[in-house]
Amino acid sequence: MAVQIGECVQIITGGTLVATPHCVRGARSSNISRVANPYFIDTAPSFPLSMPAGSSREKVLSSSTNSKVSSLSKRWEKDGTTFGEFLDKTFKVYYAE
């Protein structure tokens, strides 16, 4: 079993917990299958993604450095952005037409 922490948890912990960079790839061989049963737990769209007192935006952003994942700074523009706003920006980045 694997538990992956997402970017929202990274924000609300002030960068103490760091999001797991991940992506799903197909198997390299046609006779191998991948079985997964993911569960995504989200907050209400109106939930503010706010850092704890004493945290800095720089610490939150510097915690994640992975070139395969879109920069968090492009999607979380300010402290207090709601989960719905963050999700909307994230979908636009990854699924832009």
C-alpha cells in the first residue's frame, strides 16, 4: 500500500509535509497489467489553502522541486486561495485544450 501526500497538504503544513511527485505510466511490456485502486480525499471547494502562522510561501514552494510536475507557484498564487480555485488552475495546466 502506498500513501501519497498531495500539494494541498504541503500548503496547509507550511511545507513540513511535501507532496509526492508522481505520474502513471503504462507497462513496457504488453503482457503485464497494472492494477490500482486510488482514493482521492478532497476538501470542500471553498476551503482556504492557508499556511500556518510563521510559515512562508518561499518555504512551501521550495519544498517541491520536480521538473515533471507543473510548478506549484503557477497554480497556488497566494495564501488563502480556495481549494476550488487551486483545482481549477491545476486542471487548466494539465488538461488545457
